Amino acid sequence: MNKEKLMDEKPARIFLLCFIYGLHMAEEFTLGFVEWADRYFGKFDWTQNLIGNFMFFVVLSFGCYLYYKNPGKYLWAGMAGCMWVLSNSFLHISATLLGHEYSPGLVTAIFLYIPAGLYFMIQWANQGVLTWKNLTLSFVVGGMIFMLIPTFVRAILLHAELAKLFHLGS
């Protein structure tokens, strides 16, 4: 990633991702995400939900901290956090549209995750650091490794609704 070009005067803004993640969790926790996820992801319970969300929060917070301390060196970490929230939005929106039922977390995904992710991407584009290389690396790390691959593999292996919606597996 391009280390010398990025001059972020307010790198602490990246912690907005952690704040909106907390709001997203509040929506999911209070509106039946665990029961929904049990059908869509397969064999999902409160323990997995709490452990998984704790782990994601720690990883997201650490990535935001790295970016905050040195935005040029750790641009990839900030971008990966944005790709993670955008990928999470994709899952909520696509599952709602294809499954014809509300995915708990959809509202915060649409009204918080997408605007926040796009806000940072636009800021980086305006600074000239939003390159295909940066986008690809951050999508692979934040979108694929931490969100899409584990979610879809689980759904396929457990023959869950999400796999059926996307015509994956047998």
C-alpha cells in the first residue's frame, strides 16, 4: 500500500466503524438474529453469537487502532474494516431480498454500515490511495477472509438456508 501519500488529519474517525458495529449488534441482539442465523447459517446459538461478535469486535478494534496510529502504514487495516462492514451489509441485504424475510441487522447495515464504508472509501479516493491493489487486498482480508468465506462455507456444510438461496452446495 502507498505509505507516503496518505495524510489523514483525523485518523480517529476510523473508530466510527467500532461504534456502528456496536449499534448493529444491538439491532441484531434485540430483533432475533440468533434464531434467524440458526436457519440461515446453520446450528447457530447465543454462545457462538457472543464469541463470534467478541472476536470480530477485537479484530475490528485492533485494525482501527493500527490505522489510527499510522494511517499510511496500516491503510490496509482501515480499508479491510470498511470492506468487512460492506460485506456484512451485502449478506443482510441479499438474505432479506432472496429469503423474503427481514434479516436482523438490515437497518443498521443499510443506514450505517454502507454510508460509513463509502465515506472512508471516498476520503481515500480523494487522497489518491484508493487503488485496485488496495481495494483487492482489503476486500480479500476484510470481505472474504473475515466475512464471506466463513459464512458461506458454514452455510454449505450445514445445508443452511443461505446456501440454498445462493444455489451453493447440494
